[in-house]
Amino acid sequence: MKGQRRLRSRRQRTVILAALRETTSHPTADEIYAVVRAQMPRISLGTVYRNLETLTEMGEAQKLEFAGLQRRYDGCTSNHMHVRCDDCGCVADVEGAALPDLGRVVPSAAQTAFKVTGLRMELTGICPNCLG
Ligand SMILES: [Zn+2]
Ligand SMILES: [Zn+2]
């Protein structure tokens, strides 16, 4: 029984990761849920959320998180830059642009008393759809 449950949760995670890797739309948890539910009708939104968090912790996915905006996920974990539409909120990759190295932004530990754990940065603009 316990083994079966573990097997099911591993399968859920695999399906969620596959759905995330299949798209370049940087979906929200709700969007991933809609895709995954077609394959696993009994999965819950909470399970999808939990697995997306786990995948992020495992380094299999990236979380795009900005204050006041719905959290999005990216199946591509390489260092790349994003641009977000101010109108519809869609997110796209910026070809050939990478986030600056943390060591360059904060060269010395003396610059902040914080233990720096990451860098959030993205471009904003109007997407081609919204430009019309
Ligand atoms: Zn737009
Ligand atoms: Zn991306």
C-alpha cells in the first residue's frame, strides 16, 4: 500500500515535469494542472503545487516569482533571461541573454549583512499579441 502510494507520487511528478518541459509558455500551477488532469483525472491542484515546489527544490525546474504576480514555472533550468508582458502577464525567454553572475552584482560579502541566495530580474514590455 505504502509502496503503491510512493510509486503513484513518483509518476505524478514525472507527468508534471513532462508537461512543464513540453511548453515554453512558463505556465502557472493552474495551467499545468489543466494539462496534467487530462492524463490523471484524480490529481488535485494541491498535489500539482507541491510537486512543482519539489521539482524546483530538486533543480529540475525554475520558479519565476515576483511580488503581486502569479508564480510561474519553467522546465528549462539553464541561466536565461525572461521578458514579461505588462498587459497580459505572459512570459517569454530572451534569446541569448543571461542573468548576471551573483559574484558580479555583489562582489564582496561586506556589501550586505544578508546571506544572498539568489537574484530576481526580468525585462518588462508589451508582447506581440497585445501590441496587436
Ligand atoms: Zn501580452
Ligand atoms: Zn524561461
